Amino acid sequence: MGAVYKQLNITERRRIERWRHAKVPVDEMARVLNRCRSTIFRELKRNHFSSRPTEIAQHFC
């Protein structure tokens, strides 16, 4: 049987983004969120979350 995992929720993604800007180590993020380091690394690599939708919308106009 394969591994079972839970996707990051919006609150976790926002925290990771804030911590990234504050240069918090990935190991510390993973410990606080009770997640694997690889989950945090994947989030940082693939899904740079931004809570500013107007900036995102401007890139597509």
C-alpha cells in the first residue's frame, strides 16, 4: 500500500511563504508544521504562494 499524505492547506502555505522571506531554515519549518522536509522543499520549488492577488493579476493583464 502506498504512502498516505495530507496536502498543505492555505494557512500552512502562507506561513511557509512568510518564513521563506524571513529565511527560516526548512528543517525548522518542517518541525513546526509537523511535516517532512521534502514537503516543504516541494512547496518552495513549485508553489511560491503569494497572498497578494492583485500583483498576480497584473502579470496576466
